[in-house]
Amino acid sequence: MNPLIPTAQITLPGEETPRTLRLTMRALATFDKLTGRNLLMESLEFRKLTFNDALALLWATMSHDPKAPSIDELGDMLPPSFAMIAFPVLIGLIGASFPQPEPGEAAAQSEGAAPAGPFSEAAPSGSDSGPLGVPS
């Protein structure tokens, strides 16, 4: 299992064994497809999550498991009150996937400095580079 992928455990009503939720790129793409909302372009806050968001994200993060219920089965087995358990777990997964910068980093970013990261080095340019700045 990839240690960079945020995971959480949640026990569904009527079950004794917790399920593992994994927030992968596939889960994010599935959430986007189901809801039309892109987690990379907007921040989801607890008070802005809808029941549809919670169901879609919960199902998307457990869809890696071949024994996971379908989204319709999951929706039918969850009482509305389960949202109060699921929302904080889902928000925690999102927060672990998209950590907020430290105060010093936030100030540097607001001054126009690019954040350090695996893709922060300048791309090659010139006549020998392809359309994406990659040498051809």
C-alpha cells in the first residue's frame, strides 16, 4: 500500500469490521464524475458538504474494495445521521491529501514565490523542446 495515499477507517451501520477509505486519484475522479465538483479547484468545508457529496466521496474512497457495496446499496444502508460520523472522516482525508502550507510558506506564496515541490523546477525551453517543454 502506498504510504502517500491518505486512508481512514470507518465502520458502516450493521457491520462489525471497519472499512478502509482511500483517497486516491481514482477516488477524486469518481467523485468529480458523480458530483461535477473538483476537489482540486474548490475547498470543501464541513458546512458546505451535502448528503450527495458525502455519499459520493464515501463510496468513491471505498470503491477500491471489490467487496464494497454499490453506491445505491451504500445509500440505502446509511441513515442520515451517519453523515455526522462520515463528514469529519472525509474532511480529514481531504485535509491529509491537500495539506495547508505553513505560515512562512503561505507568505512566500502570496508574494509570488512558487512553492517548493517535486514539479517546481523550471521546464526546459528552446527549439529542442516539445510542446509541453519536454525535450524531444
